Amino acid sequence: MCMGLFPRKKKPPVSGSILQSAARAESQYALPETQDPCEPALYAGLRRAVPVIDAAIGKIVRLTGSFQLVAGDSRMQEQLDEFVRSVPVGLTGQSLQTFADAYLDSLLTYGNALGEMLIDNRTGYLGGLQTVPAELVQIRPGSHPLERQYWLRGEQESDSIRIARPERILFTALNPPPGGVYGVSVLRGLPALSHILLRIYACIGQNYDRMGNVRYAVTYKPSNERAYAGERARQIAKEWSEGMRAGAAGEIRDFICAGDVDIRVIGADNALLDTEVPVRQLLEQLIAKLSIPPFLLGLNWSSTERMSSQQADILTSELEYYRRLLDPVLRRVGTAFLRLAGSQADVSVEWSNINLQDETEYAQARLWNAQAAQIEAELEP
């Protein structure tokens, strides 16, 4: 018989217990560590449920601004401009700007954006563009590290179909992790906070259903005629109900009765919970993640004009980053159009200034530089 070095403790006898613990259910907003087909539906539902998030993403897309494709060969510029203005996008869209807006919207919401260049079989030209849900396609490495293969997902791994023309596919990932292929949505980390915010709003609605929709407590205290107390109580209840129904129809009736009758509003002594502080704290976290100044969403939190200007500068840097992500995609589309049109010219993207404030500051800087140059010229011997 073998004996260990340390004596074993005797196990206590098992007895029934009233107190029991149960496993806590995992939050429905918990996100997986890898790309999961459920994430796009979660993020789309998040935008539908929280208007601030949907408004913030929409403003980022619109504030990114317009652009112009410039051909290296001036003879092709007119055709390129016409293509940018009139290229079909999906079934209902038109113009390259429409495609860029939808592409950026998908990139911000889901962390990945997928598009396709459609070739007209009759003319051989680039005939249209379309955006596709990124979760429908799987990206696999090719024969060398920089080769990408696109596969249409099937119900099983063996049902996947390789896309024959990968050069027509446009794909962009937002902030992919080191060694990763798929990007990360800007909404990553927001579902848990949004769930708390929606619970607060739901509780506010329930409280107003209980306290905002006024209910009355009618108390009848009989004095000496207790034999008729039940009959009088039923009569008071009937007349009170009829008066309330008449008030709902717009008819005002006075309630007149004899005896000791007390009428009070149920819950009038209780006050609603102050939710301003927790709601603002949650909204601050959401807006900080989306990098949108609060005043663009109608939230007047900044106390000084300088603070609003600094927030606008931060937003400008964010928009410049998104423009850098769109640049390669737009150049590929413009280059494909010129190649199929028989031109070997290069394409560059020129973006408009983000807003009028940038134009004003740029003009002011040019004025100051000109004045400084004039003063320096006058001071030279």
C-alpha cells in the first residue's frame, strides 16, 4: 500500500443545502476572438438600436468628402470624369462617390469592406461596381505570402468555391491584428455599453408608463351608514369610471359626492431616478470610440470654443486616415477603367478639403506667409 508524502484531508460529508449557485449566462453581446458570421448581424442590430452610433458613422462617411480622379494622360481625363460621374453601382446607385460611401460605411461597421468590378461582356469596358457583404467571402493565402485567394463560403468548408477572377475583387480590412487577415470594426467594444444604455432607456419608459400615465386611488370612508357602504362604494366606482372614459373622449365631467372621499394620484410621492449622469457617461464612452465631436451629434458638452476647435482637429486626422484607406481602392478602379479603355496612364486621387474651416485656415496661413515674406524682403539691405 503506497502512502503519499502529505496526508489527505478527510472529505466532509455531503449534505443537502438550501443555497445553490448557478452558472451565469454569458452576455449575448460577448464577441468572439476570431472572425465570426454572427458579428455582422450584431453590428447591424447595434446601429438600428442606438441612434447615436448610426448617426456618428453616417457623419463620418459624409465628412470624408468628395474626390477627383486625375489621369496622367490629359487626353483621357474627360472619359475618366464621365466614368466617375455615371458608373452604375449595384442596382440603384450611380457614380464612384456612391460606391466609395457604401464601401466606407461597410468598412467602419463591420471592419471589412468588399467590392467587385463588373466587366461588360459586350464592350470589354468596366461597366459597373458593387459592394458585397464581406462575410460571404473567405480569404486564403496563395502560393507565395503576398498572394490572396478569394473563396465563396459554403455551408461546409468543402463547399467553398474559389473565385476565378481575384483581380476584380476589392477588399480592405480596418486595423487587422498582427498576422491577421480580417479587420476590426469601430464598434468593437460598444455592444456591452450599448446594452446598458438601452436598459436604462427601457427602464425610463417603464417608469413613465407607471408614473407618467396617472392612476388614481379613490378611497371612500363610510361614517355612520355602514349598511350602505358597499352599495355606495360600487356607485362611486361606477361614476368615477364613466367620468374617466368621458375624459378620454374629450368630455370633461366633475365628480361630486357626499361623505368622506379621498382621491390621490398613485405614486405622486415618489420621484423618477435621475439618469442624466449615467447616460452621459455611457454616451461619452461611445463617442470617444467613434472619434466624433459631441457637437456634431447635437450634444453640447464642450464649454469653450477652443475645445470644439480641438475636437474638430482630431476628427480631421481621423478622416485623413480613412481617406488613406480608400485611396488604393479608388486608384485601382480608375486604373482598371483606363487599362480596359486602352490607356497606360496612371491615376491619382485628389481629395477636397474636409470643411470650410480648413479653407479659411489655409487662406489665413497663406496670407501670413505672404506678409512675412514681404517684411523679410523689406528688411534685406
